[in-house]
Amino acid sequence: MAYVITDECVSCGTCAGECPVEAISEGDGKYVIDADTCIDCGTCAGVCPTEAIEEA
């Protein structure tokens, strides 16, 4: 199951740089995760400073 980025996102971009499959991109007001590309590794959730990333 893919991860999702909640409204707690402050658009710092830390998660995007850590994603091994480049599933994270900048969206409108926050970053978004492409569910079809996400491999459910959790790396992004581990580096998010605001804990805005959770399992869907």
C-alpha cells in the first residue's frame, strides 16, 4: 500500500530527495506521492520533519 502526504506538509522537499523510485513530486501547496510508482519502503516517512507522511 502506498504512502500519502497529509496537509501537515510544509513543502520542504526532504522526502522527494530520499525517494529511491522518484515517486514524490511538488504539488499544489504540498508534495504528493504517485501511488503507482511508490514501492512502500517508508523512507520518505522516516525523514519527514513534520511527520506528514503516513500509510494509505
